[in-house]
Amino acid sequence: MKPETMSRDIGNPTLETHAMTSPAPSGKGRSTRPLPRTIAAISAALGEEKRQAFHTALWHAPLGPELDDVMNVWWMEAMFDAVPGREHRLTRTVAGRDLVRLPDLCADDHR
């Protein structure tokens, strides 16, 4: 379970969210680093052009759901960019190649 924090705008409980900036470990010696959902972490993970667009979106978003949406979109963008080969992965996904079936997490027999 993720730690609960209070949002700055109206004190509503929110969940603190982190994601991995590299693929999940699949062998020895491979590690992951969390990308905190903060302005500083997202800014640091983005390239210059995307960083400027992120900051522009931040300046124009009012507190509340709109600002949360900006943070969510750019946090995901930073995560996708953090793993090398994004364009290649996207091209293969759109073409339907090398897709991985996800387990059915709602199945009754899944334990």
C-alpha cells in the first residue's frame, strides 16, 4: 500500500505515487530507480524541449484536478522517456509485434 499524503490545495487525501525509470529486474545485477511524482523529479527526467512544455503547462494549470492531470501526463512522459528505445517500442506495439500477454488478474483461479 502506498503512503497517504494530503494534497496542498484543499487537504484531500491523495496517494503518493512512484514508478520505475527502467524495466523491472529480470536478472542479477539489474536494478530500478523510482521516479517520484514531483515537479523536480519530472523536470530532471525530461529533455529540454519537453521540460519547457511541462513548465508552461504547470504555470497555466489551476490548483486541483487540472494540475493533477498535468502532473500525471508529464510524469508518465518522463517514465516512458527514461527507458531507452521508446520509439522502437512504440513502433513495435503499434504494429502488434512482440506483445506480451498480461495475466488476467480478475480470474477466480488466480491466487
